[in-house]
Amino acid sequence: MMKMKWVAGVAVLACAGALVACGGGSGQPADAASATATPSATGSPSGPVAPTSPVASPATTVPPSPPAAKPSPTAGTTPVLSGKREVTIVRVQSTESGVSLDGGELVEVDDDSGRQLFVPTPAGAGKYLIKSYGKRDNHPASDDPACWQVVNPTNGGSLTVEGAACNSRKPAQLFTIASAGKGAYAISNNSAFLQFSPSRGLILEELGDAPLLSTFRLVDNGPARTPAGG
């Protein structure tokens, strides 16, 4: 009989402990009761977070590519175009010949004949007089310049270049010397370019849709002589 009472007492104590563990008899487990939303450390509910729309990056503008370069007028500050330097003129596409004003006509030679020293002299508006000189031999004839001048033959042939007394007011003596890249220049007068023809030598012709086939290097040969043609 004493054994039965002791077991009943243990059951009562166990029930009382269970009531404490159940939160004062609410009928819910303690863990279940605490399953309500708990503020996070930042003060916001710890429930699912709505996705955030991505922020659009500003569009990057790519500048258009520049157009392909064409021969362009060269400033007279370039030493060989300053009017203060004597140069020899060599066609880039030729390996043995140089330009010479020989016998009064512009030609290519493979020796030292004719006038092969030139002084491109600024004449305003991007144009140049191209003065030609003989050898430095202290002879007055060598130091008296002859300027390039375009000649239009009456027989309908190609334009050519001959020597004439320098006159910056004559359009036929005003040449454009434009950079063609890599140290080469295109030489023209009134849109007619100095070109080499296997059958006619150095002539001037308008290109139209044809490519520019002849370009020239201006090789510095030192200061222009004094006087440099006045």
C-alpha cells in the first residue's frame, strides 16, 4: 500500500514539472510558442525578403571611328617646308632616281645633272613656291632660283612642270604639299597630282577614282643658301 502512494506522488510531481515546462499550462510546447516572428539584429522581420530589382548601369557611349586619313596640307613649321632648308626630292616608288629640273623640265635622273636642290617656300593659304637651285659652286647661275611652273601643252597632252622666274602671284606656280603618311608627301597643283608615267615621265594629272601612285620624300640637305632667291 505504501508503494502505491509513492508512485502516485512521483506522477503528481512529474505532471507539475510538465506544467512548468509547458509554459504555465497553455497546452503549447515552449518551442512552438516562441515560433512567432522574431526581429533580426537590424530590426527587420527575419521572414523572406522580396527580391530587389537590379539597378540599370548607365549605357556606355562608344565614339565612332574616325574616317580614313587622306593627304592633308602640311604646316609650314615642318623644317623641310619652312622655306629655310634645301631638300632633294625622291619618289618613294623609285630606288635609284631623284627629281631634277634638267634642261628646264622636271624629270627623274640617276646622276647629278640639272638642279636637284629645292626650297619649298610658303606662299600663303597652304601653298608653296618650289624653288630649284644648282650645285653649291658659288656660281651666280646656281644661286639664281627657278620655280616650278605647270605647263598645259596646246596639243592636249599631259600637264608637265618646267622652270620659270619665281612669281607667287601665278597660280601655275603654287603647289600643295600634303602629308601622305610615313614621311612621304603628295605634290599637286589645282587638284592635279605629280605622278610618274613609264612612257611620259613626271606629269600632273587629276586622279578621279584612281589611286595616288606616286609620293615623294623631301630629304633635308641643310640650310637654304643666302640669298635663297629673294
